[in-house]
Amino acid sequence: MLPPPFDLANTWKDSSSITPLIFVLSPGSDPLNALQKFGDLKKKTIEAVSLGQGQGEKAENAIKEAMKSGNWVVL
């Protein structure tokens, strides 16, 4: 039996400003396109930061800015 398809809109209802969505990805999966489309629908800007060497400060600044603006950060 296959699992049901992922429903971002329904999952989003369970999140809040203190309960973020966390995606555990398998190789080859990339939810960024779906998140960007959903962000457009919700009128949210999404900043994606690829974590790696030297990106910690950029990620921290993006999160701080998103806390003020209400927009989203994908790490």
C-alpha cells in the first residue's frame, strides 16, 4: 500500500510561528518548488539558504528578518 500523497496545505494548518514545518528528505526529493508555489499563494516571500561552510551567519540573519516580516526561510 502506498502512503497518501503529501498535502502541504493541510500540513500547514498544523504549523504556527512556534511550530515550524520540518521536512525529512530522501535522496532525490526537493520540496522547494512546492513550497515556493504555496508561499506565493499565501503571499509569503521565501528565502532559501543552503547550509554549508560559512552559511551560518546568513541563515541566522535570514531567520531574524523572517521573524520580523513574517516571511519564510528554508534551510
